Amino acid sequence: MRLDGQTRLYAGIAAAPEARRRALLGHLAAELGRPEADIAILRDPMGKPYLADPGLEYWFNCSSVDGLLLIASSRTGPVGADIETVQRCIPVWEDASRTFAPAEQALLAALNPPDRPLAFARLWTAKEAVLKASGTGIVHGMAEPGLEHLDDLPAPPPWRPVQMHVGGECYAVTWYTLPIDEVLVIAARAETSPKPGKT
Ligand SMILES: CC(C)(COP(=O)(O)OP(=O)(O)OC[C@H]1O[C@@H](n2cnc3c(N)ncnc32)[C@H](O)[C@@H]1OP(=O)(O)O)[C@@H](O)C(=O)NCCC(=O)NCCS
């Protein structure tokens, strides 16, 4: 499913690692207009996959949950993706949010209890997407990048995109939601963005 000009969500067809690999190859081949055999993917020391040929000037990132595969891609620079279901967040959000900055924990605590898992999922996916765009992943915790300035946390989707900062870089983060049966899927996509005031 095409979510916007550059993001696709494959539902239910890529649960196993080999299926995810094939889906990614097919996606990249179609986007780049090349045979799959010509697409070589390497991994950096942190495990982030990237195209072996930098001349293609094409960046991508993947995330998967419960058989859903999200591939975010960009022709303008590094990109990160994260996908979760709110149902998966319900039993873990309280413990997992202790890794957030105190101001973000306070944002969650101020919400009505039933709204907290979705709000947590939104914070988590945005942070992880940015950290995956930057390439570090979540090894250094989830306090940074911060989202304590988010003023529409209790609002239902759709949400407006935000800018987030990490490692001196600025990322534009967009959220997507998709209801599948009783399950609400939430995904975030982070793409390098010019810093405010920079041309
Ligand atoms: C990357 C990471 C955030 C994945 O989190 P997750 O919620 O378990 O999984 P997701 O489905 O969202 O993402 C997994 C995908 O992210 C990508 N990925 C892996 N490492 C990555 C990194 N450092 N940065 C960005 N993307 C990465 C891969 O495409 C991976 O899918 P694949 O293994 O099927 O190829 C987490 O593993 C992490 O923080 N890793 C840090 C680096 C690390 O510890 N590396 C170990 C080897 S040194």
C-alpha cells in the first residue's frame, strides 16, 4: 500500500526474514527501475542496511511488526522508519516510557489513562524512526531526541508532521495510522530536513 509519495506498507506478506528481504528487493528494484539482481545491500557497523552503490542516491529503512513490513525511502537523504501496533504497546508502555525524558513522561501522565498507549506509540515510533535515520538505533536510550514540545499528544490522528533534532541533524517526522480489524497500526517516518533558518 502506498502511503505517500515515498512510503509503502506491506500488510501480511512479509513475516519471515526471507520474505522481508524479497519484499525490500522488489521495492527497491521497482523504485530504481533495475533488475533485483543489480541491487546490492550492505549493512553499516550498527546494522543499518544501505545500497552498496552510493551513485544511486537512494536511501531506505525498514521496520516490521506482526507480519507488516514498512519501507520508507527517500531520494534526498537518510530516512528512518518504525511501525508498531497500539495493542502491542498496551502491556509495555508504562515500563518502556521510563526510558523517555522526564518531560515526556509527564506528558503521558497528564493524559486520560485510556489515551496513554496510543500517545506512547506515537512518541516511541517517532523517536525510533529518527534514531534509525541517524543510524544509531536505540542503543543509547530513548530520552533523545526529545518530543516534549508536542502540544497535540491527546488529539486523535491525523497528526501534523514535526521536526526533531539529534546529533546536530534535523529530521522531519510524519506519522501514519492504519486500522486493520481491531488493531490500530501506527508508523513513523523520519527524513533528513534542512535546519530551520538554513537554506
Ligand atoms: C535497529 C533497531 C532500532 C531495530 O529495532 P526493532 O524495533 O527491533 O526492529 P524494527 O523492525 O523496527 O527494525 C528492524 C530493521 O531496522 C533496520 N536496522 C537495523 N539496524 C539498524 C540501525 N542501526 N539503524 C537503522 N536501521 C537499522 C533493518 O532493516 C532491520 O530489519 P532487518 O533486520 O529485517 O533487516 C535496534 O535493533 C537497535 O537499536 N539496534 C542498534 C544497533 C545495534 O545494536 N546493532 C547490533 C549490531 S552492532
